[in-house]
Amino acid sequence: MTLPPGLAVALDRDTAVRSGGRVATGGAPWRVVRLADAAGPHLEALRRAGPRGLADPSPVGRALARRLLDLGMAHPVPAPRPGPHDVTVVIPAFGRADELERCLTAVKGPPVIVVDDGSPDPEPLRRAAEAHGARLVRHARNRGPAAARNTGLRLVETPIAAFVDSDCRPAPGWLDVLVPHFDDPRVAAVAPRVVPDAGDGTLLARYEAARSSLDMGARPALVRPGGRLGFVPTATLLVRVAAVEGDAFDEELRLGEDVDFVWRLDDRGRHVRYEPAARVAHTARLRPADWARRRHEYGTSAADLARRHPGRLAPARPSAWNLTVLGLLARGRPAAAAACAGASAALLARRLSRLPSGASLAASIVARGAAADAAALGHALRREWWPLGVLALAAAPRSRTARAAALAMLAPIALEWVRERPRIDPLRYTALRLAEDVAYGSGVTAAAARARSAAPLLPDVRLPKIGGGSPSPPRGRSRPKNQPPSQTSQSPS
């Protein structure tokens, strides 16, 4: 699908241009790409343009922009466009008429369909919808958010449907920012940034402000399995109606239906974009028991998702080379670890020998992969393998290996605190991060036990390729509910 003229494109912050524009690294998932010599000047012009982007009118420039967008190495920078927009808002609701009232006030303008998903007392929802001129349909029984969205979608007559949960409140101008993304015919869905309300200033409210389960961060992204963002929540999501087939959402899923929806769109070659310039306020759960229960519930979606999408929910995908390097470091043998990493880099350099600066690129990939795999293993020890993580923390004073495991678990949290500077001291922030991961991980374990499947708990260890002898590049994974992938994907190609 060709890129529409006039659509500006900006290189992603993680995209690196090497060898005078002949090699680019980055993307979703991370990879190495060799570019034609003719693309070099256009790539350099994109790099100089920075985050404001560039609409290169030349055929080579547009073809390069299309390729970079498809790889996740660049993102579109469409200019906001004032409405009115040909959009219908669909609001699934279950009780909480006061939240629905606030939501309806925020989305006023386009036509609105409210789907009452079997609320015990439907009258307050009816009055709220009537007061705002919204169409109301009702399920006789509660069927879940996926079914409510599907019911609303079947009634939409505009090209775009905007799903907005009843506890969300889009900021003014949200459609002006999101709708222009659909100028790209490959885009099937666009998500804004969902941030929690300021709350009451309690410890948990301050933690939510720093790390909400619905907040995907401040950077735009192409959303796909193995990318920096593996999914976006459907708390607020714009969808091109013509891009979905039949019932958009799997009604058998009470949780994780948003992850499944995004992954199926990607499987069909469609793009899902995350655009943080549009913001939506969300009412957070600030009672500790409710907060922990919700994280646990998120984890219970893992077994169903693993059955529908085999292999995509492995807790970690370390390479055998990196496991050996990390194991030697954990045992206090840095010289042997360096020798193993050097051998890995040398074998990878042979595969990259046709690329400029292949040797230095191979060393960079090996170092990046080892660090990413260490972080991924630490993440799994905090979540899916949390009982082992607890044992590692307890044994750290007495065991070198346990200390290495504890470092892999805690160092990313410390770096996160330094980077984000939340309004919480480091100790309490770390404690809440660990509690959140354990709550989620216990949900994964419970779901795996009920499904009698270990798939969501088993790592995917990538062995060296037979014949070439080169190390297998680390692959990313998609983490539901704002658990960002702690490994990147390297694909020398």
C-alpha cells in the first residue's frame, strides 16, 4: 500500500543509521537492514529532520518511508486535522452511571452508542445516555467487554469506530490527532495515551501516576508482537471498520481480548499505531486489594492467549550463547564469559560479512543481546517465575549465583526509577513493582494450572543454527498489560 503524499515520517528514536546510510538498525522487532545506495541521502534527510518528520516527495523517498514504517523504524507524523470527523463512539458500560456521565460529557460531538452489558440496575445508565442524546442498547445478561464492543460495532455506520470505556475521558482534540493516522491505508487501529487521574495523592495513586497498567508511555510506536509495544489496551481505541472481519473481538475472552485483537490485526498485515499526543484520562483502582486483584486477573489471560497464539507468551527467549555467557558471569568467570561472547561475535560477523562494518556491528549485537536476555530473565524471575525469584532474593547473601539473579531482577527497577523519577522513594517503588509483578505472575500460574498447560511458563531457548554455527539472534516477546518487552529482537538480514 502506497504512502499518501504529504504524510510526514520521522525516524524512531531507537533507529540507528550506520555506514553512511547503507545500514539501519532498529524496528519492531529489532533488526539489521541493508539499504540501497540510492536511499542513503533520503535516510540522512530523515535523520536531520528529527522528530518533526519529513514528507519526502520523491519516489525513492516515499518508498523508503513506506519501508521504514512497515519495519517500525519510523513513525508517521500526521498534522492534526480539526473535525467534525466521520467517527462513531462506542461505550461499553456495566453499572457506574457516574463514570458514564463523565465519559459522555468528554466525547460529545460525534454520534455515540452506549452498550449496557447487563447492568443489574439499567435505569441510571438509560438516564445518562438519554441526557446526552446517545443511543442505548442493552444485553439481557452480562457477556463481557468483547461482546459489548462487538454489539456496538455492528451498529456503526461510519468508517471509523472509537471504542471508549465508560471510565475513560478523552481530552479535547483527541480525534483531531488520531483520525489523520487513517490516511495511511495500512493503518487499522490507533490508540491514544491513557493516563490515570491525579487521584488522592496516596502512595498507590503516586505509583499509578508513574506506572499505570494502561499507560504505554510517551513515545509513538508501531504496535506488534516482538516490538517495543506488543499491544495497546482497548480502553480507548480507534478502529477502521472495514479492516475488521466479522466479530472484531473474541467473546470467549473476558480478559486479554485487546491483546488478541491487536495480534490478529498484525497477522493480517495491518498496522496498529500508538499516538501519545492524544491523551485520555482513566479512573484508576486505588484500593490496594482491588489494585492487586486486577493485576492478578490480567495474568489469568495468559493461558488463553498462549493457546490462541502459540509461542508468543514465552516468559523469556534467551539464546543458548547468551545463557552461557551469563552463567559464566554468575559463577565468577569473566574471562571465560568474554571468550564465549567473542566466539559468538566472530560467528555472527561471518553472517554479516557482506554488510559494511560487519565486525563492529556483530560485537554490538552480541553485547545488546546479552544485556537484553539478562533483563528478560530477571523480569521472568519477578513475574512468571516469581517463586524462584523470591528464593534468589533470600539466598543472595550466601550465593554468588543468587546475587546475580537478584541483580538481574532489581537493576532494571532501579534504572526505571532513575529515569522516571516518580514521586515515591526508591524502596517503596521497588516494593510496589515487585508486588505488582508477583500479582500478575500468580495469575499466570493459576491460569496455566487451570488450563493444564505450562506454555505460559516455559522459556523459548534459541539454539545455534546448525551448519552456519552462528549465534541465534535474540527475539522479543509481547507482554500484556504494560509489561514492556525487556529483550529486543535482532535479525541480521
